[in-house]
Amino acid sequence: MFKALLVEKDEAGKTSASVQEIGEDRLPEGDVTVAVEYSTVNYKDGLCIGPGAGLVRDYPHVPGIDFAGTVESSTDDRYKPGDRVVLTGWRVGENRWGGYGEKARVKADMLVPLPQGLTTRQAMAVGTAGLTAMLAIMALEDHGLAPGQGPVLVTGAAGGVGSVATAVLAKLGHEVAAVTGRPETGDYLKGLGATQIVAREDLTEVTRKPLESEVWAGCVDAVAGAMLGRVLKQMKYGTSVAAVGLAGGAAIEGALITPFILRGVNLLGIDSVMQPYENRVRAWGRIARDLPMDRLEEMIQPATLGDLPALGRAILKGEVKGRVVIDVRA
Ligand code: NDP
């Protein structure tokens, strides 16, 4: 038996989540069984703990889109008992059982060995949000971003993706402008290395202007919506926005085409879910190298499986600061 957060659906279609003891025979098919140590709370987890939103196919369900732990048993040559591993993506926690339990069984292809120098707790303080932030920064670098070109904007900065993006960009020597709708997080964001705090409302007003003054040398955008429409018009010539999420809405508003054709701005879409193995290993390696671990500690909000229903509701409302790390065994 192992302990897990189980989401059940009643006949009226209403879901409820509770911590329960589950038999190991109920784990899904897979090559590798992992003793999970830590998981996290991402926006998608909020959906899977609560309404499902079309992500979860079958109930009862164990959510948790990422986890880190130790291999318990493996039928795949790449992994042996005792290996430390991390998992993000592959729709684990959505259409198969995920990390909100003391045990998880997955396909070996879905795992990445934990990079040297990173603990399972640190790996989950980074988690899917942090991996996505790193993939976004790597995409900006591939398109020419380097320190000294001007301020790099991070939207949704006090959230998970934004916090890690802020800390990594600052460590790499960039000037970081952090956009937040929560002024009280200003000191936290400066502690992560932001040099400038931008109020959310300064970038959410929709204007009819086709272009504005060139300000930003790059952008990691977790918000989309009206803000992305404004930001695109303020990008410097030939720079890029790496768009990862839509916490502020799916529609981009404003005179959209002008930044692309008159300023050669690139809009790069970042998806962490289906990243090839090589990219995930490279990104985790960069995280171990470029993420200041003392700043990572500042982002952590520790929690247990029992806290998850409330945390799921909070992240859907944009109320979570930094990264929630679930100690699955606590
Ligand atoms: P969080 O909830 O931790 O952070 C999102 C932040 O966005 C909030 O903290 C808030 O920041 C800001 N925000 C929330 N609502 C609004 C709004 N209406 N208008 C403007 N800003 C808003 O989520 P994550 O950082 O984990 O994820 C961010 C987005 O990225 C989500 O949409 C998520 O689904 C997506 N994502 C995508 C991935 C991919 O592979 N592409 C992987 C991981 C996440 P503040 O209070 O500072 O303003």
C-alpha cells in the first residue's frame, strides 16, 4: 500500500480529492517504479486536482505533473534501483497517474537522470515551471539574446515560471524587469535578482498604436492576453519573446502584425511537455549550472499531500508565490 492524493468523480460529474492508501496493483503499466520523494503544484495540477478541464481522461486519478525520486525497480537497462530521477511532461498526472503519491510507475523514456549537484527537493523546487523557464531562456539565446543588450522582461514574475526565469536571467548577467500584479512581491523579486519592477496595469491597457518605443531586449511571457499584445509593440528591433503560458488569457489583443513585419520581432512558442530527451537533459544541466541555489530556496513554499486541494484552488486564482514543493512522504 502507498499514500496518494486520489481524485474521484461522482455520478453527477463532481470531483473530490482526498489522501488515501492505495494498493500497488493499481499503479499503471510501465518499465520503472519510482519511490517519489517530491512533487510540485503547477497551473495544470490545479485543473487536475479540481475541475479536470478535459485534461484527465479516467477517474479515479492521481494528479501531479512532475516528480523526483529514487528508482525502486526497473525492467529497462537504463535505470537500476537507487538511481535518482526526475520527470516532467508526457501528460503524466493528466492521462496517467502522476507524482502525488509515494509511488509512481512510468515508461523509462519519460524519465531523466537527476543531474549532478541537484537534490530531488531542488529538482522539484524547479519542477515543470522552472524547466519551462530554462527552455524559454535557451530559445531566446538561440535567437541571439546576450547580456548587455538591454532589459529582459519577465511577465507573471511572482509565479513559478516567472520566479525561476528572473533568477536565472539575473545570474546570467541580464538586467531583469519583472512584471507583477502583486506589488507586495517587489522585495521578493528584487531578492531573486530583478533590477526593475513593472506594475501589471502598466502593460495591460490595450492601445491602438501599431508600435511603441523600443524597450525590451527579450521577454519570457507566462501571461499572454492583453499584456503580450502590448509587450510585442515594445520589443527592440530583431528581438524575441518566448511565450510559455496564458495565465492572463488566450487572446492576444491590439495591432498585432506590425512588430513582426516592421521590427522583425520573433514570437517563440515553448512547450515543455513533449520535449525530446536530449533537450530535457540539456535544460536540466543548465539548471544545475545557472540557477542560484540560494535564490531557489527563497522561492520554496513547503507543503504536503493534504495541502493540495487548497493549493490547487489557489494556483488557479494566481495566488501562489514562487514554487510549492510537496514532500510526498510527510
Ligand atoms: P503561476 O500561477 O505560478 O504563475 C502565473 C502568474 O501569472 C501569477 O503568479 C501572476 O503573477 C500572473 N497572472 C495570473 N493571472 C494573471 C492575469 N489575469 N493577468 C496578468 N498576469 C496574471 O503559474 P506558472 O508560473 O506555473 O505557469 C504560468 C503559465 O505557464 C500557466 O499558464 C501555465 O499553464 C503555463 N505553463 C506552460 C508550460 C509549457 O510547457 N508551455 C509549462 C508550465 C507552465 P504576478 O502575481 O506576479 O502578476
